[in-house]
Amino acid sequence: MTAEARNIGIDVAAPATTCNDPCCPFHGKLSVRGQTIEGVVDSVKMNKTVIVKRDYLKYEKKYERYMKKSARYAVHAAPCISLKVGDPVTIAECRPISKTVAFVVIEKRV
């Protein structure tokens, strides 16, 4: 029962399962644009929303050292992409879905 997934314009594999979520980039009408970010799922406690954590290094000019920093994003997760804590994912920017959610999961990396 796999329906044809939409081409979202980014070279990622479409999920194997289908869903009827209108905010799914593959099976709904949500378009993606802007930046793509890689991170790790940190929390899955909300309904259709996950928290993705991204760790990066920032150069501090005064101390001539790199600082470890992290950013946390509230991301919409369509039901066709089953996620759990610790999964590496790729997220893409989209229109604002709610007050804090402006990104959507487009790929579960292996």
C-alpha cells in the first residue's frame, strides 16, 4: 500500500511507509526551503514533534580556542518516519508550523 511520494527537491530517499499528515513533505503539501541541518533526536515526548540536538564547535578569538556548543530545534516529525531517541536525522527549513516549529524531518540517516 505504498503511494507515490512527492519529489521535495532534495536528494533524499522517500520513506517506505505512507501517512496522511498534511504537514508531511513527502505525502502532504508542505514545501521545504532554506537550510538543511544534521543532528540527533534528543526527545520524542510531543505529538508529531521531536527535539533535535546539533553539536558544533565555535572559535573563540579572545582565547584562541574552540568552544563546544549545541543548539536544540523543535522539529515536525511525520508519522511515516518513525523516530526514537538517538536517531541521526537530517532536517530542513519550512514555513512556520507553530510558534516554535519551523523545521521538518526529511531523512533518518543510517
